[in-house]
Amino acid sequence: MANAQIRKLIQYGIGQGFNVIAPFIVIPFIILKCGEDNFGKSAIGLSVAFFIVVFIDFGCDILGVKDISINRDNIDKRNYIISRVVYIKCFFTIIFSILFFIAINQIEFFHKNKELFYFSFPVFMAQIVNPLWIFQGLEKFNLFSYFSILSKNIYIFLIFYFLDQKSDYIYINLAFGLSVFIAGIIFFFVLYKQYEFVLVLIPFSELYKYMYANKTYVLSQTFIWMQLYSPILLINYFGTAIQVGQFRIVDQIISIFKTYILLSFNFIYPKICFEFDKHPNQAIKSWKLFNIANFVFLSTLIILLFVLSYEIVDYYNILNKEYLSNLLETALIYPILFFIVYAFKQLLLALHYEKIFSRIIIVMSILNLVIISIVYKKFTLFGVFYSFIFVEFLTLLILMTLILKHRILSKNNIYEV
């Protein structure tokens, strides 16, 4: 069993290495060809697209993964779950495509960069065929890695193919969307061949019942988007496109850790859900061991990055290296808190505390935006990361209080509310 988990972790790690390496390859090239300001504009388009993705995915990264992990050996049930998600994704893709098209043509903010937003359509349309949540639920991390490697290689190729001058920044999000879509089509064929996947008919009444039952959780996911991506829109509003680009560079560097944390979450989450369903005491043990080891590993890397902050910033084709080096050093506090919060999130979601967690996320996301709006004028980009750190620390205190209050880590009380 231990060897099997190590093998899965290695398979998973190889694929995620490409997720980490790809930005280091393409971002300096993007900035060289398009400039910091246009890189910032592309980040705005991507943020809007990711907002739409929240609704299109309808929580499949958590809800779908949990359902697949519990029913992984039941082919009929598995096909029902996948089909349900695909139909819901298609429904919301159509709805939001129409709304997005109207917004581009009627709202000045979108219309003045309409080419950028038109070419951002593939980002959320590609989510229909994004199979990563299925591979997570099945714990088929070799397929997860193969998909990541293929999609990132397509993305890198398209970036180098499309970008030649400053105005080509409008193709950055197109490259991202196409890479996911092409790889998704290929790997859905793999699901058909290897896992007997077929679309099954599901009455609309059942789809509506499922969407209604999970609407609160999906709403909370929009607030997670607010936490992760809306600061880019606020920086664009209060500052400049260049500041958006500077923020995106530092954010992309610390996103190495955020990506690793999220992917680590995805790796262990199906196992935790499965074990809590079958062997709760073993689930607590697995959760503790995995997250303690992960915290030590992550902290070591963050300390190393802190020491080498100037050298890392110097790698990018930017002008104000000293400023961004200091900003990066401040920002590196955030991933540590982010990791601990997500470790507790694993526990709460596996034990069906979705509603409580959702309420916390909603409140903290709003608080984050309020603080950024208040402090940006005085602290500029430093104020954004001050807000991130404060809100994440406050979230951590609330989660720890909740866990202690309900004795969630007690072996005899893990299902008490």
C-alpha cells in the first residue's frame, strides 16, 4: 500500500513539474515580446474567464471528485456522475457564452479590449472536456500527469507560435484555452477506451435537483475566485496595467507554491474521502502524516526562494527588480498560511462541513476585497499582499476554533456537528 502511494505521488509529481516549469518558460518570453503592461492585460482577461469557469465547473473539483472516489468501482454510477457534470458544464457554457458576448459588446470595460476577451472564450469552453477531476477521483495520477504534460507542451508551443509583437498579447489566453481543449478531447477518448465511459441520458429534473442542492457551495466558489483573481481587477481599477503585470509576475512566482498546495490537496483528497467513508481513524492518521511532511517540504522551499528572491526576479525581463524582490519577500509569507488553511479544508470537506466552510470563505473573500480597496492607495502592491496575509491568518484562526470546538480530530467524535 505504501509503495503504491509513493508510486502515485511520483507519477503525480512528474506531471506537476511541467505545471511549475511552464510559466518560467513562457512568462519571460511573453514580457519580452509584449511588455509588462500587456502581460497585465492578458491576466485581466484570464481572471474574467476563470470567474466564468467557477460556474461552468459547478464544484466538480470537490463535489465531483468526492462522488467519483466513493463510486470508483461502479462503472454505471461512475458514468452517471461524469455525464451529469458534462451536461451541467454544457448548460452553463451556453448561458455564460451568451452573457459574455453581450457584455463584450455593451460594456465599455470589455469593449475597449474586445479582441482580448473574444480570444479568452476558449479558456472556459475547454472546461467541458477537462478530465482532471475524473482522474483525481479515480486516483489515476499517471493519466493526470500525462494530461498536464501534453496540455502544457501544447501551450508552450502555441505561445511561441502566436507571439511575435506587442499586440499579440491577445493570443495568450487563446493558447491556454486551446491547449486544455485539445488535450481534453484526447483524454476523453482514453476514458472511453480504458474505463468504458459513455454518456448516459439524465432527465433535466435530476440535473436541476443536483444543481439546487449544491448551489450554496458553488456560490462560495465564486468568492474563492474573488480571493484569488479579483485583486487583479482592483489593481487595474486603482492602479495601472503595468502594476497589474508586476503583481502577476510576483503572484505567478508564489503560485508555484499555491499550485503545489492545490495539487497536493487534489492528490490526497480522494484518498481522505474514501478512508473517511470506510476507515475514519486511518483517515485522520493519513491526513496528519501527509500534511506534516508536506509542510516541512514546502517551508524549506519557501526559505530558499526568500534567500534567492532578487536572483529569481532578475530572471524576468522587468525594469524595477529591487521593488519586485522586496514585494516577493513579503508575498512568500502567504503560501505558508494558505497551505495550513487548505490542510484544514481537506478535513472539513471530507467530513461534510461544506456549508460552514462556504460561509467562512464568503465572509473572508469580501473582507479581502474591502481591505485591498482601503489600503491600496497608501501601500499599492504591498497592500494587496498585506491583505492576503491578514485574511488568510484570520481564516486559519476561525478554522482552528471550529475544529477545536467540534473536536473534529478526536477519533470518537469525527462525525459530530
